[in-house]
Amino acid sequence: MHLLELKKITRIIGNCVANNNISMHIVRGEVHAILGENGAGKSTLMKIIYGEHRSDPGGEIFLNGVKTDIASPAHAIELGIGMVYQHFRLIRPFTVLQNIILGIEPKNIFGLIDYKKARADIKKIIDTYGFDVDLDQKIEDATVGTQQRVEIIKTLYRNAEIIILDEPTAVLTPQEILDFYRIIKNLKGQGKTIIIVTHKLHEIKTIADRCTILRKGEYISTLDVSVTSEEELARVMVGRNVNLKVSKTPPTLDGEIVFEIKNVTVFGNKNTPVVKDFSLSLKRGEITGLAGIDGNGQSELVQAITGLRKIKTGSVLINKMNITNLTPKEIYQNKLGSIPEDRQRVGLVMDFKIKENFVLQTIDDKPFSNYGFILNRELTNFSNQLIERFDIRPTDSELEASKLSGGNQQKVILAREIFHNPDVLIAFQPTRGLDVGAIEYIHSELIKLRDQGKAVLLISYELDEIINLSDNIAVIHDGKLWAELDQEKIKKSTSLKEDLGLFMAGGRPV
């Protein structure tokens, strides 16, 4: 008897068939990965298991062999099913402890919250599974990794036997990912059943027992991970062979400096310096990777470069033009493009149409406007060209950006920035949360830009991405330029990944 079984699950949202007649099962005590391209229906299927969505008529869910109608997330929790979303659902001003017990607070004989009992109960969970959290820390002061641990503890506090994790390592640092693997191993060792939605093939190979693959809303196959290669997982997922290695030739241009960050200091939200006397130069026709653990000043540096945060001291030059503290539009007009860290919060206006998001910075320019009036025909024609050129799906430019998958949202941003023909492109976490097919596409476009003589600053928390794409690598630590490796140093290194990891942690190779 299977712990969880789905039969003929279908979910139609508007004109989109998110899930189409899906049947699969989950075995007790396994780590089961759900793999598929962006928009394949993975998250929708998980929300059906968790009671947030309902299957259309004909679909059935069996829990421990009993047909079960999961009516809501609260009902799912009662049934022993917990879910941790990619975007955490925590109250930022509350403490860790307050977030864990929220909604099911134990009460004493006076009807007040019994924090002593809550603390003791949570401590048992922490000790059993090896979590490292401070129960009195406020969520707003906690790292992303800590917030994720809090979400998992929340499910355990509610006695979850099945834990669904949606893209659990998409925002974690390399060190936090290793700790996450340890936690999953501990959960499995205690008999918990884990369902992980992920795009990361190496992650599946590291922690999963079996992997179910969805494509375009349909069930394709369930594979035994131990006997399946990453290449085969990618091929079954996308339906074609995927090049998992970045293919590029050495830079061929003269290395003219086109972008300079000179002794820049930037203050954070607490009015203290988070970027400290930082300097870096980018050369035409090269990709420079900036490696570092999240929270070491990367976000504030990019905000300052692109005009979203003031530079306290220092300067930024593009083509020898000083763009320090200009407005975002003025910086954009000086040929600096940007793929932002968070495509939904910063890169797009989610309620705007695709075609409107294409021209956020240029809507008041010709040919899209004339005397303050938007020329809809020109805008639609322009949008249709970009949709075709960058293979954005669905192809309807009238569709809201919120209706697109993550990969296609990223393509909208990429199309907008590339069409503007920037001399310098800042690419911050350009493939975060994307499937291997979308990653392959984004990487190829960045290399095309580089080969056209553009300078690219790649900022990524994926060390493999930095190593595979970059011609030169810089490391940021504690807001400072900690190390620089040019092409010769990279070629000569026999332990590049280990050395970069040590730099990122603030160390130096012996």
C-alpha cells in the first residue's frame, strides 16, 4: 500500500491545462523529487496535495489507501501533510518561536500563551532533527537558510509526516545547501516522507530516491535516481538532449575597459557601510563573475550601480562617463542594462501585460508614444517580434506577466535588456529557479552578448555557474573586493572551486 497515491489528477486554470490526467504514487520514508520545466505543472500538483487547489472532477487522492478529499491546507495539516513554499510565509517582526506556533499556540490555565511549553516542545524537535535556530531571533534578522529551517520546523510542530518542499535550495548559499542536505537526511532517518520540487539535477542525484518527471502538465515517467544520470534526467524532462556544459571560446577582443567601479562605499538599511571601498573593472567582450555568499553586499552594490541606492563615496563609470547617483533611467540611457536579482519584485510589474513590461523604461519614447499618447499598434508589433525572437510562451503579448512561468518571466526581462543594446549588462542571479532548458538558453544569450563585444557582470550564488561562464572571477566578502582571478590564474588553478569557497568565507589558500 502506497503512502500517497494520485489518480487522474486534472486542473484547468482559465485556458491553461496545468495538470492533465496525472497518476503517480509516493512511498513511505522516501525522498521523492518532482522535476519538470518551468510551467510543467509541478507547483500546481503540490498545491492540490496540500489542499490549496482542488482537482477537477475525476481526480482522486488516496492517503494510506483511503480515498481522501483534501479540502484545504488546514485539512492537509490535520492529515499530516506540510508544505514549505519557495517564498516563505513568515511574519517578519515576529520571533522564530512566535512564527512556529502561530495559529496553534498552547495555552495555560489562564488562557494565555504558554511559551514555556512551546519552547520545550520545539526544543525536542530541534534536538531530534539537528536544527540550528535561535528561537528568540526575529525573522527580519534571520538568514534565508534560517527562515527555511523555521518553515520546516513549523511543519514538524504540526506533526507532518509528508513534507513538501517547493524549490528548497533556490535561494540558499552553498554552505546552507549542504546543511539542507543534512536536514533532509535526518528527516528521512526519522521516517518522514519528503517531496521536493526542484530544477537542480545534481540536487536530485544527491538526496532523492525516485524522481517523477512532468512535461507540459502531463506525467512522463518516474525514475530510480540511483541508476539514472543527470543527462538522462534532463533529456526526459525537456524531451531532447540538453547541453549541461557551457560551450564558449576564449575572448577575442583587445580587453578595453568599458565599465569601472572605483572605491565605492554604499550604506545599508541600518545606515552602516555594507559595500566598502569596492573597486572592479569590466572589459569589453568578457564575462566577469562576482562570487560571494549571499548578504556580503551584492544586492546593495547592484542597487547603487543601477540608481536604486545612493553611493556614499566613490564613482561608477561607463565608457568613461560618470554615472554615479544618476537616476535609473539616466543610467539605462547610458547603455547599462540589468537583469535584477528578483524578477518579480524588481524586474517586472506582475499585473502589467507582457508588452507593457517590455517598455517600462522606454514607454514615453518613440515609436511607442507620441505627444503623451501610447501607440498601441507599434507596441504590439514590437512585442510580438521580441516574443518570437526570445521564444516566450505563451505568445500572447496581452497576457499579464504574472501568468508566465519563472523561465518565461526571465526571458521577458532578458529580451527587454538585450534589445536596448547595452554596452554593459549586470546579470544578477539570471537563472535562479529555472529548469535546465531555460538555463541553457539564458547562458547562450549571455555568451552571445559577450561575443558581440559587450561586458557582462555575472553575480550568482551558484558557484558552478560562475566557474562555467566567467572569463574572470572576483570574490566579494564583507562588502570588500576579496580576491581577483584573471584567465591565466583560472587556467592554472588545480583547486578552483575549493579556493573560491575559501575566499567566499573570508579565508586565503595556504
